[in-house]
Amino acid sequence: MDLSNSYLSGIYADVCRRNPGAVEFHQAVGEVLQSLTPVIERRQDIVEAGIVDRIVEPERLIQFRVSWVDDSGRVRVNRGVRVQFNSALGPYKGGLRFHPSVNLSILKFLGFEQILKNSLTGLPLGGAKGGSDFDPKGKSEGEVMRFCQSFMIELSKHIGADTDVPAGDIGVGGREIGFLYGQYKRLTDQTTGVLTGKGVSFGGSLVRREATGYGLCYFTEEMLKSIGKDFKDKTVLVSGSGNVALYATQKAQQLGANVVAMSDSSGYIYDKKGINLDIMRQIKEVERGRIVEYARRVPSAVFTPGCKGIWTIPCDIALPCATQNEIDEESAFELIKNGCICVAEGANMPSTPEAINAFIKNGLLYGPAKAANAGGVATSGLEMSQNSIRMGWTFEEVDKRLQEIMRNIYKNSYHAAEEYGYEGNLMIGANIAGFLKVAEAMLAYGITY
Ligand code: NDP
């Protein structure tokens, strides 16, 4: 990481020393510190109060054993973690990820990014992330339920509607949130807004399921508008086929785009005629099947094993919605070579630093994750509000608020970039706008933690 400011490079060195081997966390912190250079040059008060030194260290990190019994009667052990990163703006808020790749580096990177993302939404939310190396794939309903119940026995001691409100992420969808919330209710005898992404019949918000994907497209629309374009008749690639990918595809199609490819961790399908979303949702949401199944059912679709090849398909707009570092420099140059004009991130940190540089240097519109995918957590914030007032808003009402929030995030990121001399660079703008709000709160509190 090349940081020209010696104060920031010192902080980065400390982060690396204190978190050895945590490469994803180093990457996320490095990107933000680089963006903060112009702020640090202007704001001596932020330097003196050690705001940046403090924001890169989690307030609290809870790690616990999760024991459960599989269908054959064998005792299984996984690790559970909650990283409560920063509560300056409100209760800790951020998803739970269940995936075999989960480790402290990934959860710290996600928790760190969540601080700035939640700040950008304009809602009173702190930043957190959590999860487990448990893999729900291939497990029976009973196994997933017993795991979630055991996970919640410990997590319930550390969360609450006004302290920490988890939600879903990779491997944690409506089913898992239902099991987790059911166990929380049973343990505490309380019906509160302690988890978001709940089913609509027990306190969930309409649009929460669609929110990250829809929000991504609303943000992308704003980016396209800035160069006099829109989604209509554009060819779009969407990686992944989970929650974010499915509803990004739905909204892009509603806005007139032709989504021609989607993927999962086994490979990607290319359907020149445009993805048939009903078939994709049946395979992914109902049957929990693999994406190759789509090509078996749709004659115009071709399946290719391996994830990376999806970025070699010519497109106008790329929406990475699977996982971190899925677009490297080589894939970025493939997109650029094939005429892509816009990359907006539905997944967290899907582009490597080299890929981001390539997008920016080649004049593509680039929408960084913490701004572009903030619609999910924003709608979680709206779910918390509805739970507090014991009311449920209509689909149209929540969707309208989501659109307003995404437009504001775009505007605030754009203006922050402009104010600090980086006009058009939404990555720098989002990092600065998100950071400044947290910094002002931390300055007001004094040196508490
Ligand atoms: P899901 O579990 O619903 O879907 C994840 C999708 O990505 C699946 O298609 C999965 O394939 C694929 N995937 C996961 N890991 C890998 C991998 N290592 N390599 C290739 N493909 C992979 O998760 P979400 O849709 O909720 O999350 C997707 C991304 O969006 C994540 O980065 C998440 O942090 C981010 N995000 C999610 C939000 C939300 O509201 N859900 C909010 C903001 C960001 P397979 O099934 O084969 O594993």
C-alpha cells in the first residue's frame, strides 16, 4: 500500500502489525486511508483526537464456540464471531455471513466497511459484522436449524434492539434469520427489532429482500444519468445468483436492460436472449440448486465452469454481486476492452485495488460497494424504525424511501469528492462523506473509546 501521508502510513503499518495475515482487512483499510489523505491535510482536529487511529480498531470482538449435532448424530464444532466495530452513530448494525471461507480478516474488513456504509445511509446506525465458518450448503433443514439455534444461544448475550442488530449476508437468508430470531425470542421472551430481514408476518419490512439489488440499480441509474444515459437496452452482467444478484437482475430488467449472464461458485451461464428470472429464482430460491440447472432448462443458455470467465462477455454495465475480489486487474481490462461503461458493486469489495485503478484511469463510471450496495442496510434501518413504532409501511412507501436514500448517497459522495478535489471519483467521495459523519460524532464524545 502506497500512502504518501506519513501519519496515515503509520496507522496502516500499525493495522498490519496488529492484524497479521489479515489481508482483506489490510486491503479495505488501505483503500480508505488513501482516500482520507486530503481530509487529514485539512483537519488537524481529527488528527489530534486520534480519530483515524481509533476507527481502524474494533470497539469489541466476540468469538465463541458453536457446537451442534448433525443428522448422523455426530457432534460438530464451528466458530462464531461478532465484530462490533463502531457505535458512534447508533447501535452496531451489519450482517451475519455463514460460509466456510469466513475468518477474522474477512469479518473485520466487512465490519470496517460497514461503519462508513451505514454512515452514508444517513440513518443512526453503527457498524458491525459477524458470522461463522459453517457452510449451510448441502445441510438439511434440521441441521441448519440446530446450528442457528446453537449460534444464537451465545450471540443473544451480546445483541439487542438498541445495542446490536444483525441481519443476513452470504449464506444467511430468510430461512436462517427465521431460525435465529425464533431462538432469540425463546431465550429472551422478547419480541423486538433485534434482527432485520425477518419474514413480513413477524416484523419484517416489505422491500428488505429486494433492497440491496434494487438499491444498487437506483444508485447505478444516478451514475448513468450523470453522463446522459440509463439502463434501457443496455447489456448487463450480474455475478452471483443469491439475494443481491437476483433482485439486481429483477430491477435492471424492469428498467429496460438485458441481463445476459449470472453465476454461482461453480460457474456462469450466458443467455443471449436475456435471463429468465422466474426459472432462475425457482432454481436458486426454491430448489437451492446449482446454476448449471438453468442451462439444462433453457436452450438458449450456455454453462461454463469457473467464475472468472463471466467478465469476458461483452457488456455495457457490470454488476458484481457475489463476493470479495472477484474482479482482478485482468478481468477489469477484459471489461474495458469489450466496451463496458459502468461497474457498480453489489458485493462487498468485489474489485481488487488494481481493478479499481484500471476502471478509474480508463474513465469508466465506478460505483464503490459501500455506496452502491448500502440499500440493504438502509432498508434494515427502515425495518428497525417500523419495529419501534409497531407499524408496517407499504411496499411503495419503503421503496420510495429507498430510492431517496440511494439518490442522497450518490449526491453526498459526488459532492464530497468534488469538495476535496477529486471530482467524479465516487470511491474517494464515499469514503470521505462516510468518514466525516462518524468523525464528527467521535469528536463530540471526547476520548471515550
Ligand atoms: P447469497 O448467499 O444470497 O449469494 C451469494 C452468491 O455469491 C451465490 O450465488 C454464491 O454462489 C456466490 N458466491 C459466494 N461466495 C463465492 C465465491 N467465493 N466465489 C464465487 N461465488 C461465490 O449472498 P448475498 O447475495 O446476500 O451476498 C452477495 C454479496 O453482497 C456479498 O459480498 C455480501 O457481503 C454483499 N451484500 C449483501 C447484502 C444483503 O443484503 N444480502 C447487503 C450488502 C452487501 P454459491 O451459492 O455457489 O456459493
